[in-house]
Amino acid sequence: MTVLPEIPEHGGQVELVMRAFPEAPEPFIDLSTGISPYPYPFGEVQQTDLARLPEQGEEERLINAAMQAYSVQSQKLVVAGPGTQLLISLLPYVLKSRQLIVLGPTYSGHATAWRNAGSDVHTVNEIERFREEITQPGRVGILCNPNNPDGRHHDPLALLALAEHCAHVGSHLIVDEAYADFENHLSVAPYLPHPALSVLRSFGKTYGLPGVRLGFLLTVETLTERMQGMLGAWAVGTAAITIGCKALNDREWLDLQKTKLFYDMQRFLSLCWKRDVPVVGHTSLFALARSNEAPGLWSHLCKQGIVTRSFSERLTDIRFGLPRSEAGWQRLEHAFKTWRP
């Protein structure tokens, strides 16, 4: 049985992983995240954007761009933060609930944030059980749509109906839509404002720019005001605002990426099919394979300088992002061809 080195809690820790594989060829190829391989071409960052704080008008333009991009009805329903991770960490203090229900398995950062805030966290794996648990007074429920890491998705109208139940009993539903930009008609954001519904949207994953650190909370005005108060002034830097406005307003670029990513994912799924690697779910940006041979495949890929996402709590699962270049594709295809289960 393959023994894996210590597995990072999140994807992207390439240097840490590759310490266990000193003979692997470089440059390393990072397929451990669900970040788009195609970064938005924003041009150069101006030095003036790094030498000053943002103007109020610039912050308002960013909020307006997000409002339009996510089909939200009012700027008052949008909060911009330095990445969704910080927004996730603050949500327990914004919503002030002591009981969180998570539909899992999913991104671990949600449960971690609520535990760190002193809340009781209960994870369930079936949507029916999730509905039962969340429609209890005073509770908060979190699900990802589509889900990370397995790509499960939920009908927005069904989620809206669930939010209606939450409103009646005094609970709250959070929908993390980090991967929704490339999935058609999955978002519940157009149904805001809703008293029992909040939505998280990621900028870095969609636009291939995680280093910009930009994300959004979409929710009712009372909660946006509370979140803004916790973030304080100038939560998003001037450069991130400039890049964010440009990208969010470029709908033509986003549509082109949908097509490119569709064909990329089909190429990857075909590769898995040829090598009998069972894929159990995917989005436009990542795919999840499940097999008893997953630890061996993960180690084999690392030895080829390719880092994918393994999970210490589910060693049969391995998640793949998409290569950034043809050279990356060629190395991945070669690694699959040379793998012997």
C-alpha cells in the first residue's frame, strides 16, 4: 500500500508537497487547485495603484461591477473583501449562530471557521438530512453549488424553497458559489434580497488570479452593513479594485473561457477514460476521481512533477485541476501512460 507524505489542508502547497519527491522534474505543474488555468489579461498594475488608498468612487464602481456580474438587484446587497476566505472566517460573527450544518464532504474552510468561532459544527452527507437539520430555529446551513470537490450541484429553485423554510423558522442558508461562474443557471444570487439567504462568490478562481485576493458576499442589507463594519475601511486594495472592475465588466472574455474550459475538461475526461481512472464528478475547472488506486496515482504523478489534490480523510479521492499549457498537457498525458496500478 502506498504511504503518502503529510497532505496539506488545502491545494496549492506545491513546494511543501514536493519536498517528499526531490527527484521530480521541474518546473512543477500544479493541478491541486480548482483555479482557472487562464488568468485574465488585465495588463500591468500601475505604480499609482500601489501608492495610494482607493477612492470611495472606485470602491463603488467595484461593487457596481459585481452587482451586474452576479445579477444582484442593488449595490447595498454586495460586500467586497480581500478574498472569500476572510469573508468565510467572519460569517460566524456576522450571523451569530452557535450551530452550523454543513453539506459534505466539501471545502473544509467553512467548518474550520465556525469551529474557531466557538460554534457546534455538524456535517451531513445527504441533502435530505441537510434540509431537516437546517430547518431548525437558529441554525445556519452551508452548501457549495457546485460542490468542491465532487461537482455536485443543486437546482437554484430548490435552494430558494429551502431558504423560504429557513425564513419561517429563523435559520439561515449560505450558498458558496465559488465555482458557479462557468456553470449555467446555478446561481441563487438573482433571488436576493432574501432574509434567510447569503451567497459567496470567488473572483480569483474564475479569473485565474487568486493572488489579487478578491471575493464577494451577497446578502441582505443588514448583514452587508455588519460585514462591512467588521472588514473596516479599505478592505480591498486599489490594484485589486482596478483589476476586478476590468474583469467583471468583460463578459465577452468570460464567455470565451466557458468554451475553452469545456473542451479542456472533455480532453481530461477522455484521458481518464482511456486509462480507466473513474471520474465521479466534475465542474468546468476540476474533476474528482475515486479509486482504491488513488494514493498510488497521486504519488506517481508527484514523481513526474505533477501535484494533484489528495485528501487525508478520503484517500480514495483525487482531484485534478486543468493544465495551463500544452507542455503541461503533454506531461500529464505521459504520466498517465506510464502509470501502472
